[in-house]
Amino acid sequence: MSIYNQDLNESFNEKGERVSPRLSAKVKNFLIDIDGTVCDDIPNEEPERMRTVLPYPDALRMINRWHDQGHKVTFFTARTEAHRQITEEWLAKHGFQYHTLLMNKPRGGNYHWIDNNLVKATRFRVKYTDLIVKEREIELSKPS
């Protein structure tokens, strides 16, 4: 069992059936993009730039703070498996603390995340700061 999974709690639905385990309500699962979010946007077609791009200082500070607070940090990138080693070396070189690195996120933006769990989205807008809560209109599937 990975260190990540040690924090999961057994969970049950309203019928008493076992469902996927959950983190404590105090622990957040941060899924963080790399290009354009923690550093300048580098396209997969220019992997040589992935080695030399500098991280955004606020990103490094905030992400490592979340990690130190016990939250789960997963980098989720459109970089391909061919870029995994470059990416892992870059993250280590700059001191990013994280639990997991997921490659091959679909490219193109315009993401629409469908999940059975509550998803809180934070759009990166140039500077990392503490998170605030704002209410927004969302799209839901129609009840049948």
C-alpha cells in the first residue's frame, strides 16, 4: 500500500454497501497542471525547454505548503510518458513536494470534469494565493 493510500478511510453508501474509500474531510486532493500553471506553458513539441523553464515562485511555495499541511498533491499534465523523466527531474531540481505524477492529460483545454464526487475547481490566474470560496453557477446532469 502506498503512503498515499494509508490516509483513505473505508466508506459506505446509504444502502450500507462498501464504496470507494475517502480521505478525511480535512485533507484535500490537489490535482495540479504543470505547464502554464506552475511554470510557463511549454508545448510537448519543444521538450528541450522543459529542462530549463523556471517555476513560478508562488507556485512552489504554495504547493509545498499544501503538501506540508498533509494534503495530497498530484501533478496532472498533458506531457506524455516520453517526458516523464524530464518532468520528474525538473520537479526534483526545483524542490516540488508531491505524491503522484499523472501523464497524458488530454490536450486542448475546455475541460469538463464529470465525477461522482464533489469537484472544486480553481482556475489559475497568474498568482498563487490562499484559496477563497466563491459561489458560481454550474452545469448538472438532468435528473431522470
